[in-house]
Amino acid sequence: MFDIGDSIGFAFDEHRRLRVSAPADHLPLASWLTTDAQPHLYGLDHLADLLQRCRHEDCRLVGNGCSIDFVNDVVLLESTYGRWPRAVIPESVFWPVLEGLHRFLVAAAPEPALARPADYPEAFRVATGHQETGTPRPIVVDHTYFPLDWTEAEVAESGEGAWQSPEVIRDPHTGTWSGMWRNLELAGYYDPATGEALAYFPVISP
């Protein structure tokens, strides 16, 4: 699912899905970019603002499948589903990568192949903040959600459909997966040892 290379790079595949190449020790960051950052310019700007808020207010950011903590000059990236040990990423790497993704999306925006289909489902993302009992710091939760008019059965059908779709790709190193359902990309995490899907959520397209 992720190409291994000497640097972090971005591309779109034939299904309008963001593909990330990264050094092997940065695969958790590639996974976070795919499942939590996502290739949507407005959403990425929203996320960058949240990240800066969390950095300055000492909050923890909890996304679809990963959480972010800022400690001194490093970013601690943890998998909600235990797919990798805590990753330590220097801020000198983290912020330029986000800026690079933003530049890539701006440059790719005019491409006709990235236009949304007329029947593209209206997935969305929402951020909320709260203080959990017994935790020393506030938590900001930033998740993507399925269209409001979908029933629970339709959401479950979309997850199973994407997991079984011909377009599904899986990364055994991070447990990240991506599939397609009704023109909507679903991403999530699975257990490579058992082949069991653990979570899925919508990825908002360009």
C-alpha cells in the first residue's frame, strides 16, 4: 500500500486515492497521512489549525486511527489499534511533510481526473474537544463521518463492501487498508496476523 523510498512523496492512483511513499521508519506517518490527514484541502487546513492549537494549548489530538502529542520538539504518533510502537517524529520533519502534502494537493487540484463524481457521498469531518476524567490534558477529537442520511445498515454495508472490494489494498507493516464503495474511499486498520478488519471510516476526496 505504501511505497518504500528515501523521502516522503505523494501521488494519486486511478481511483483518486492518495498514495504515499516514505522511508520504512516513517510508515506510521504515511499511515496517519492516509487515514487521518486525508487528501482534502479544506480538511487539511482545518487539521493544521487544530494541530497548532494542540501544540500551543498542550492538548492531545485523537483522529480516526491515530493520536498526536507534542512534546518539546517532537511529535508522538500512536496507533489507536496498536498497529505499531509509538513513533517519534521530529517537528522539523512533521511540519514540512504537511506543507508538502498541501502543495501537492494545490498543484493537483485542476486535474480533471480528480473531479468528484456527481453521486459522490457527502462524507464530512467534525472536531470536538473535551476533558476526560483522570486525564491531565484536554483532548481534541477530529473524526470523519459517513453521510448523515445513511442508516447503520448502510454504514456497515459500506465497510464490508470496501473491505471486500476489488480495489482493496492492505499494508501488513502498519495494518492500514483502503477500499472503495459507491465512489467513496474507505480506509481503516486490520490485524495482519488474523486478517480481521478492526476499523473503517470515510476518506474525503480532493
